[in-house]
Amino acid sequence: MKHLRQYSLAFLILLMTCGLLISPAQAQETKPNIVLVFMDNFGWGEIGAYGGGILRGAPTPRIDSLAEDGMKLLNFNVEAQCTPSRAAIMTGRYAIRTGNAEVPLGSGEYGLTQWEITIPEMLSAAGYATGMFGKWHLGDTKGRYPTDQGFDEWYGIPNSSDESYWPDNDLFRPGVHPQAKFEYVMEAKRGEAPRQVKVYDSEARLLIDREVTDKAKDFIKRKVGGDKPFFLFIPYTQTHLPVEPEPNRKGATGNGHWADVLAQTDAYVGELLDAVDATGIRDSTIFIFTADNGPESAVPHQGFGGPWRGSYFTGLEGSLRVPFLIRWPEKIPAGAVSNEIVHEMDLYPTLAKIVGGIVPIDRIIDGVDQSAFLMAQQEKSNREAIVVYVGKEIFGVKWRNWKMMTKELSTGFGVPIKESRVPAFYNLHLDPREEHPVLHAPANFWVRYPASQVLIDHIASLQKEPPIKPETPDPYTPAN
């Protein structure tokens, strides 16, 4: 561009007339807009495209349309808990590396250090406008809100929806600890301190996803036609407990609160799709629907993992596999389905490749570029394994259609970890519910070699680049 300044105005006008320069609107089209819907505690089997929908009490035609118009992944993997999953997708790194391997149930500062480079920071550097509307759960102190980590604007909650119980709970005792306080719905713009909008109580909890949808639609309308493409991140608060719909949708399905919320979510995603289509950016927008981890387990809010056993907070497939639908007309083939392994960490380098963004080289990035795979330029994923974490503990390795596990949790809470001195091997093609470890099938013990190598390489990487310790304050600089 510095050479263009040497040309006269008349010559610049001539270039534009001849189509040799790109107008702001055309420049936006050279990089796709990105809309990423990220559900909370949402199982693999909830929506119709994955066998749910009417099976769960409510059809989901709008979300299912993404499978018809784009690609459906059957083997999209995430971390087992909310905060680790959000850390992984934002940084392209295992959550253990960033100090966010567990949901912050204790006291102390948590979240991403400012040293981490997030997807919105990478996209901002690539010329994107960025907005987030919904649940963060990656820090609730100065310097660790979404607008400190690459988002131009944010409206939502810093932590989790279970805190919406506190303001209406007669047993709650404010003032007993600095962190035992009401959660607030907040909003902020980059460079500003977040503002508390209202207490996040039971009433606000019913309305938050409605507000998030409206804010997201407004963001789309404001950014279309601008001089930048946009990245819109919508981490909905449902279906984390309490699972209850907005007041005017209560009883709409006649099948209970869970079905009402499922129908509500489908309607909200439909509104987002309509906003994209109505503004004429359908063909230049990547639209993704996925989730942070497997289904809610607390009764009566429990979700559904389809054929997979287990809920969040376990290393079972029901915890690790979530829906993943992606639409990008004329780039990603419509109706495509794959059972190849992909991990949420892969989104970082994949989006960077698509938009010409820069992937950091001064730290270990665990994600791999999947752009060629998603756009049907190759049949195989660029990933064939993941290390299975539950919190800070390694439970095993998933390699191709096999799992080699040394630890197991049958449910997320209230049961001890079952440890085995001899690894359990599961063939997920033959035993998708992980109920029959082939401990007595020596013919398949060869799996231990490639699976163990994944683990050996991962442990070596942790020694090469020691993980950031939980509750590490800013500023943080790696020791080596």
C-alpha cells in the first residue's frame, strides 16, 4: 500500500475504474465473516441432525439445516469441562498449558493470562472486527475479560449460570468472601472497564440467551458493509443448569423445560441464520454450530449424549464428542459427513489458514490446520489422536477408532476415579459405549504402541514448555 501513495488521485481513480483496486465492500468479501455458536453442556444427541430433535421433544429444523447445507462431523472432540474447553478453543492449546485445566471451583484469580494469543486477537490482527455475546468463563478480574483478550465488544456473563441461583437463595451469605458475590450481566468495549448491567438472578437467567441473540443480530447488521470482515462468537448459556426457557416459551412444546429450551435454541439459531442471509453475506460467511463439552448431568437438567456413554467431567465419549456443523457455501460441500477425528483446538490454525492470520511460533500450538479436510480437498483429517484430560489428570489417549485408558469416571460427580494398572482398550467401532475393554484380546495389544507414542510425545512437550500454573497473575512471561 505504501507504493500506492505515490500515485496521483486521478491514477487511483483510473485503477478503481478498471477494477484493479478493491473497494472496502469488496475487500470484506476476500476474507469470510465467521459466526461461531458455542453451546454450554450440550450433548452429541440433542439435535435432529444427530438423532435427537423430536426424540428429545422438539424438532430442530433450523440447526439441522446447517448439516444439509454444510458439513457434519461425527467425531468432533472437546475438553471435558467448561473452562478448559473455552481455553482450548480460544488458544488452540490443551487447557493444561494455559493454567485452565479445571473449572475454577476454588478461590483465587483464574483465566487466560494476557500472554496467550486468542482467536479474536489473531483475527483482529488479520483485519477483523470482533464481537462476543454470551458466557466467557475464562476470567472475571481486570485484564481477563473478553475485551482484554481480543474482542471489540462483549455482552454477557463472566462466569457460569449456576451462580444465577445465589441472589434468590435464602441460604446465600454475601460478604463472607470477596469472591462469594452475585454474578452480573456485563458489557464492555475494548479499552474500557466492563460495566455491570444487572444482577444475574433467576429472572435474568431466563432472558440472557434472548438478549445475546438480539445483540448478535445487531452486531451483524452494524458490521455488514463496513471495511472489515467480522468474527462473531456466541457462547450461549444454555443448556447449562438451570435449564428453563424464557417466560413466553414455557410450555411451548408440552414436553417439559428441556424440550422448550431446545426449541428456543433452534429458533435463536434460526434468527442468526436469517440475519446472515438477509444481509446478503450468506456465501461469504462461515457459520459454525458446536458446544463446549458433553451433556449436563444434574437431574432434572440432564442432557443426552446419543449413543455415547458419559456426561461432562468424564473421559468417556459422551463427554468428549459434541455436535459440529459448519456451513460455507461453495467452499464446504453440502451434506458432507465425516467420522474423522477433529478437535476444537484445530479451529485456531484452520481459521488462521483461511483468513491469512498468523499462528504464534513462540509457543506450542496443539491444533492442526483442517482447512483442506473441511473443504473436501482431502478425505482424511490431519489429526488421528488426542490426549484425554479430565481436569489436570490424563485419563488416556484416543487414537483413530481406539481408546487406551488408564482412568475412568462413570459420572461427573460423586464417584471415585477408577484407576487401572493395565490400560483398558476400547474399539469405538465395536464398542461405542466403552463397556467392554479388550483386556483379554492379545491380538489387539499392538494398539498400545501408537497410542503410547502419542502420550510420550505429549509428556515430552510439557517438559519442553512447562504449563502455566493455575492462578498465575499478569504479567506473565515464560521462563525459557
